[in-house]
Amino acid sequence: MSSGNTPAHPATASASSADGADTATDQGPSWPVFRRLLLDYVVPQWRVALVATATMLAYAASEAAFVALIRPLLDDGLVAQDAAVIRFYAALLVGILILQGITFFISQYLTGLVGREMIKRLRLTAHDRLLALPQAAFDHLSTGQTISRLTYEAEQTANASTKAAITIIRDGVTAVLVLGYMVYLSPRLMLITGLVLPVIAGLVATINHRFRQLSRRVHHAVGSVGTVAEETVHAHPEIKLFGQADHERRRFERLNERSRRQSMKFAATRFASVPLIRLTVGIALAITLNLVTLDAVVEALTVGTISSFIGAMLLLNRPLKGLVKVNADLQKGLTAARRIFEIIDMPAERDDGMRTLARAQGHIALDGVRFSYDGEREVLHGIDLEVAAGETVALTGPSGSGKSTLVHLLPRFYEATAGQIRLDGVPITEYRLADLRRQFAPVSQDTTLFNTTVAENIAYGAPEGASRAAIERAAEVAYARGFIEQLPHGLDTEIGEDGALLSGGQRQRIAIARAVIKDAPVLILDEATASLDTESERYIHAAFERLMAGRTAFVIAHRLSTVEGAGQILFLEDGRIVERGTHAELLARNGRYAGLYRMQLAPQGGRSG
Ligand SMILES: Nc1ncnc2c1ncn2[C@@H]1O[C@H](COP(=O)(O)OP(=O)(O)OP(=O)(O)O)[C@@H](O)[C@H]1O
Ligand SMILES: [Mg+2]
């Protein structure tokens, strides 16, 4: 009864995150996303955010003060040869630098704090939503994408948006203050600079744009390398048996080469851009100096003014660069945020039943139950069924006839599209969801085991925890004691990702032990389609028998020998119950069930899918 998605692979996450970054384009307006991020994830931390902003402003002021210091230091100190003035400004300089250091540290630290908190909350909210999603939602969620959204894209959201905040507040104010000071210094010089500066800005923007483009391609190329590597690890039995090693090698080589080429292009642009930008700035400076020699300008200039001015120009470089690409940063963050919000906004499972239920008797009735997964193709066409408390009902029938679907409706993994299901006479929708689900214990075709010890996997059946003795007893009842004792550390043996270190029959017996611990009044046994050896099968059969005593049980069996003793046997075909009765009745009727039974008894007998 797990979602049937493939287990998580780290490589899947990184690969699809790379793809995610690549395909990320702006869909829809940014403002609502921005607003939501601000209101839900920053406003709750307003105190920290406020202090961070204040220190950013102080930092910006210190930058401007630094430039402003140059003129009096030169004109009043050095040119005028006044030692006291020089000493005063030297001390002031150190003071400003200390202030700058402190405000830099605090503002960066606090924005980091806001960002990390934002990541934590985004992840928690998204994860909470995953826990609350209906089963149907998981049929459409890609594991890799979901992991990528909770990990990589949560980071991306916070990193890009805090970076944008720093740029807008700190660099924006720095730029305004420094530009203002330049106008104050010499409006004419500023006018000249104003003509030259846009040319530099344009050039820098062009180079940056190219840079971003390449960086995206590099990202994508690295992502594809990851995807192929992941498949090599994941599909190695197929690669070996189908002799596809050469094919995989060529595929990997091609992508690997593409990744190398893209990275080198990226490096070339990057290293060419540095001298190019410097040259442009140099030329601009030369032009400015030439213009300065014009009589009208030069008259008003002192050494201090010119030095201060040039200092200001150099200082402006960094904040302006940041401001040019702040929108790109912001968009990157908002795109990532949008993708997490997509998960957070998925509708949760309906849980509006009010009725509480400690322990059900286990009487179950289905009345004209119909179901469709997609709202188009109906998979169950009106199922009527009554199961007394403690009775065992067996479901048989060809593959795809709707057996698993039917039992999935009982704990409301999916909601019936028509008809009614009642537990102890009450429609199951009227119970609180948690109470309803407490009544069922699954031993399904695809029980998920966790990457931890045998004991913890068994104890998973009891949400409130289970004692060591209880775990041992459950293992005993499930006939799992024997093989568990053979494991290197017994109950404390780690069993690997999804129980990879166990055989099919062993896994199933752990699942049975889990159900024993849960001690629910209704059992759902979805027998594995994969065949087990007779020995394991006998153990599992015996464990089922023990488990079923005194409980209502739904048994989906492919081997009819398992179900002969059931109180009633249903033969499903194409979403309908086509035969029902006891084993003897169905044999006497000589219909579909009898045919299948005889076929399985025959020595070369096959088995329904
Ligand atoms: N999650 C799903 N989304 C859409 N369709 C589904 C889903 N699960 C099953 N189906 C479809 O519903 C039908 C019934 O499937 P179901 O799993 O109930 O069959 P089954 O009787 O349990 O088969 P098997 O014996 O092979 O386990 C099939 O046609 C199947 O394709
Ligand atoms: Mg099934």
C-alpha cells in the first residue's frame, strides 16, 4: 500500500534539480509569490530582519563616509601639511573601518539567519503537506522532483532572495549615498561621468548576460551526467544482462564531453570578461580625465576632490554590478519559491469526520461501491459486500480486476466515487481519519521497509512504540524468529534501503510482524504476486493463519490454496464480483473459480497474474 514510487536516490535529486534550474522560467506574476514569501516567512522574523536592515544601512553609510574622508584628508592634511589633521583622519579611518566590519558581520549573519529560518519553514510546511496528501496525489508526484523541491529549491529560494534583499537595501543605499556625494563634490564632473557610466554599465550587463546563459548550460550538462550515472548505478543488472555497457559508456562519454566543452566556454568568457571590463573602465577614466582639463571644470577642483571622486567611482563598481542583476536573482528565488508553493498548495486529504473510534468490531459492508482513479475509466462497477466481524473474505481474480483497488478504499486511501462503505454500521467518512486507519493492518504486496534495524521496522506497527518483548513476540508469531536469529546482529541488524538485504519471504514476514504489533481488528493481506519458495510460502501461510484469528481479514490471494478456508470467496473480473461463495460452493458451481483452481492444481499449472 505504498505509493509505488521509486525509492529516493540522491542522484535523482541533484540531476532533476539541475534540470529544474534550467527549465525554470517565470510563470505568472511574481508579486503574489514575493508577497507570500515576505508575509509568511520574513514578517514572523521581523525583529531579526529589522536589525539586519539597520546594520545594512549603517554599512552603506560607512562606505560613503569612507569616500568622503579622502577629500579633507588630502586637502586639509597632506596638501596643507598639517600633521594633527592627518592623525585625526587616520584615526577616523580606522574607526570607520571597525564600524564597517562590525555592521558587515552582523548584517550578513542576520540575513543568513532569516534565510536559514526561511528554508527550515519552507521545508517543514512542504513536508507537512506531503504527509497530509491523499494517496492519489502521490500517483502524480515525481520522487526526484519532490526531493529537489524540498532540498535544492528551498535553498535556492532563500539564498536568491536574501541576496536580492542585501543588494537592494545595502548596495542600493550605498549607491544613492555615494552618487549624491559625487554630485555634491562636483556637479560638472558628475555630468561628464554620467555620460560615460552608462556605456560601461551596458557592456558589463552584456557580459553578465552571456555569463548567465553559459552557467545555465553548464548546470544542465552536469545534471545530465548525473542522470546517466544514476541510471548506471540503478540499472546495472539490466546493463549487464542486456550487454549495454558499451552503449552506456558512449552515452556517458558524449554527455561528459559536452559538460567539459560547456565548462571551458564558461571559463573563457569569465577570464575574458575581467580584462575587458577593466579596459573599459580605464578608457572611461582616461576620457573623464581629459574632460576634466577643460578650464571650466578644472578651476573648481582640488587634489582631494578629484581623488575622492575617483575613489567614489571605484567604490560604486560593486553595488552597481549587484543592482544590475538583482532582478535576475530575485526571479530565480521566486521561481524556486513558486515550485515549493506548488507542493504546499496541493489539497490535503479530506478529514472532516467527527466520530471517534477506539476499536472497531470489524463488521464491514460495501453498498454499490464504484470507483475511478481518473474520473473517466471506472475500475469498480458497483460492489456489494458484507463481511461479518472476524470473518475472512478472499478476493481472487485476474490481474487488473480491481482487487487491490477495492481494499485501498477501506482505509480511505482513495474515496469511492459512488456507493457507501460502512465499518460497524457507520459510513467510514464519518470517522476521524486517524481513528479509521487505526482499525486496519496491512501486509501488502509492496510493504515499504525502512533503512534501519529489524526491530525498528517491526515496531513501526505501533505508533506509540513497542517494548522489546512485544517485538520478539511479534517476530515469533510471524515465524520470523528463525531467520532473524541468523542475521549478524539479530533484531538489531540493519536491513538496508527498503530492506534490500532481505529476501522476499523475509520481508513479508517482517511486514506480518509489524501487523501483529499493530493488533488491528481488520487485516488486509495483499499477497505478493512474485512466487516464493514452498518453504517461505508455508511459513507465511502459517503466520497469516495465526494473525487472522479473531480478526476480520481481506485476503487477496493468487495461490488459491491460501484461501480455501475463507468464509466467503469473491471472484473479481473487470471490476465486478462475478462469483461468490465458499470454496465448496464455488467448486460445485464449476465456473471461473473452479477453472482457475483446477488449473493451479495441475502439475504444470500456471497461476493467474
Ligand atoms: N494508481 C492508479 N492510478 C490509475 N489507475 C490505476 C491505479 N492503480 C491501479 N489502476 C488500474 O486499476 C485497475 C485495477 O487495478 P488493481 O491494482 O486494483 O488490480 P489487481 O486486481 O490488484 O491486480 P493484481 O492482481 O495484478 O495485483 C487496473 O486496470 C489498473 O490499471
Ligand atoms: Mg493488486
